[in-house]
Amino acid sequence: MYSLDDTIAAVSSPLLLPGRPGRIIIRISGACAFSIFTHSPLQFQFGSTTGVVPNPRGLTAFRATLACGVWADGMAYCFTAPSSYTGQDLVELHVWAAQPVADAIYQAVLQTGIRQAGPGEFTQRAYLNGKMDLSQAEAVMHLISAGNAGQLSAAQRLLQGGLAATVHRLQEQTLELLSLLEAGLDFAEEDIEFIGPRQACERIGRLSEAVQRLLDGAVRCEELIELPSVGLVGAPNAGKSSLMNALTGTRRSIVSEYEGTTRDVLTALLELPGGTCVLFDCAGLKTRHDDMLDELAGQSAIQAIGAATILLFCVDLTVDFQGASHEVFRHLSGYPLIGIATKSDLIPSEALSSRLAALRQRFGIDFLAVSSTLRTGIEALKTTLSHALLSAQAGQAETDRGMAINLRHRQKLQSALKHLAEAAEEMNTGRTEIAAMLLRTVHQELGGLEHEHIDERILDVIFSRFCIGK
């Protein structure tokens, strides 16, 4: 683990485009953070004064000049300990310059004995200095990596989830029971019973029920922050693969006039106006299979469809009788669908409206006409899909009232539940001392969710997932 005594620095903003000036944020935390203004190769000028420390807890405009004479303007945000993100003296230099100039300023900062921060070290210091609990620190990582509105909402739920308050209540109840059992063990020879075996088992049972309720009612953070998936479904040769290639701008799927060309579930990332999703193309759905491989491809398609956020139901506009599409549609009841009428370039413009009306009457949903060949309707489809995904994610956030917990939280709670069950068994057999030992383990496991008894190696793994500068 890194030393808290070091003063650290990092560039906390994205790289600029070549030749394009912009704002670079250099973040510095530690006891020597303010020394950059007086003991660095940079000459800082604040108005008409130089070589002074700007106003703590304030915002000050500056001009920083390098030894070579190159200068850049910026703003200095200064925070004194403990009133900062990390709980230490903290400086943020917001520099307006091209990337090479900003890099030179950052290197000048490092020449003062300040070292480059490791991944997640700023947030790690915030945790170690008591500015946030561990679940909030993990939420910061999810917040940084959020790729769409749904992911952002999930990260905020974890950040504000109140997990610490719930766990603290469980810890207090465990500690109270443990103190009664250990007091009874200390005064065993004096025949003083602080709590009987039956009452102890009842309390353990209530604790187990509370932990189980927390597990059952919780929403897996991994489920909330994963990218939404969009599936292309329809009868064989309905234009799904061509549509996937048109949407992604790549030749991800093989296109053929023969049905059954797509066997495996193919996936690709699709950038939309509202964020990113996973687009998948699978075998055309049909009721009769030609061979075992065909049947396995159909099973894979059904599994993928079951996990999709939204389905794009593709129907070939050039087919007069939609019997195969209707068979597929019957199996999609209850799934969120967007109707896609493919191959619109092969239909005369004067007949397109009547064809779309016929599809609406047959399937009971509206259809958007697209041509993968001419790319007509593709951008409109992306916009429609983006709105639909945002609505679906907003609905999920409104419906899921459970607390957001991640895999580490779940493992700790499951382990605590297991040890509570073992403690109850030991109490029933009269082995109070072993039951007390198990309850101490439960107390430590609950504490490990937020603050206490966290192995340094575990902390290093958690914070190594962050990017540098956070």
C-alpha cells in the first residue's frame, strides 16, 4: 500500500486532441501540496504578486511560467486539510494550454519531490482518512466508468445507498448479544445468567432474518451497471445481419441470401446518442430445425433474447405472406419490441405507407422502415432506440427499491449468514464459547463491508481498478 505521508500528483482529465488547446486538471494531495507555489521550477504569478501561496479554500487565477519562458494561464483551487476530498491539503491546477505545455507543467510539479499517484490513490486516501466508507469509494469507481444514464443512476444509488447505516445496526445488535454471552462466560462459576440459550437463539434468528432480507431485497450492482443489450430478432433472412452491419458501421455479420447463414450469437458495441449498448445478432427463429447445429443455434438465440433489454423485431418488407415472421412474433409476447421493416429500398415509395400499415395491422405494433443498403432510416432508428433504452433504464431505477450491493458485499453477507447459522447450532448444543467466537467473526465480517478489518491487499485490489488521478 502507498504511504499516506507522500505528496502525490496526477493529471485528472482526458488527453487533449493533437494541436487543440483545452483545460488540463492537475491534482495534488498531501502535506507538501502548497509547496508547488513556492518551491517548484514553475513561477506562479497571482495578479501582480509572485512566489506566494494563494488563498486556501479559495479560487485564484494564475499564470505559470516554465524555465524555458513558456507560460500558461489557469485557476488554482486550494483546499486545506481536513476539508478536502482526500482529507489532506489538496490543490487542483486547471490549466488552459496545449497538451505539450500541460505535460511540461506536470513534470515541473513532479520535480519538487512529489510523486505520481497510483490508480485510485486519491479516493483511497479519502477512504483511509474517513472521508467516505468503502462502499462509497467503490461507487466512485462505478461513477467514473458510467457509460450511459442507467449506469450513472446505478452508481449514484450505490454512493447514496445507506449500506453503512444498515450494516451498523446489524453490528450493534451482534455486539450486544456477544457482550451478554461473554459476560455469562466470565461469571459462569457464580451462576449468573445474563441471557438464556433460547433467548440467544431467538436473537441470532432475528439477525439471520435481517441479513437475509438485506440479501433478498438488494439489487446486484453488477447488474445495474452492465451495458444494456439489444437483440436483432426475426425470421431467417429477414435482414438482421445487414442491419447489424449498418448500425455498427462494420462488417460484423456475414450477409447471404440463403437463410441460416448466422449460426452463433454475434455481438458488437453500438454507440447511441444516449450512451453505449451491446447489439447482438443471432440465428433466425423458426419452429422446425434442419439439423442438430440448427437446433443448437436456435437455443442460443432464445437464451440471448431472454437477457435482452429491448428487441428489434425485423420483418422483410418484400415478403407478401409473413407466416414465418408471425411464428416468431408469437414467441416474443411480453418482450419490449421495436418493429423494424427491412429492405425498404426494394419497395416503391408510393407503396411503402400501405406496406407499413399492413404490418401494423397484422402485428399490432408500429414499424420503422429502414434500408441497410442505402442507410435510410438508420439514424432515426438509433435515436428511437436510444430513447427506448433510457426509458427502460429509468423504469428499472424507479422499480428497483432494493439497496445496491456489489459482489464483495454479497460474499461478506453470505459468510455472515453462514456463521450465524453455525452459532445457533452451537447454542442449541450448549457450546456457548464457540457460539461467541462465531458471533465475533460475524461482527468482523459486517465491519469488513465498510471500514474495519480490511486487509491491505484487498484495498489494493479495489483501488487498482480506478484510473490514475481519481
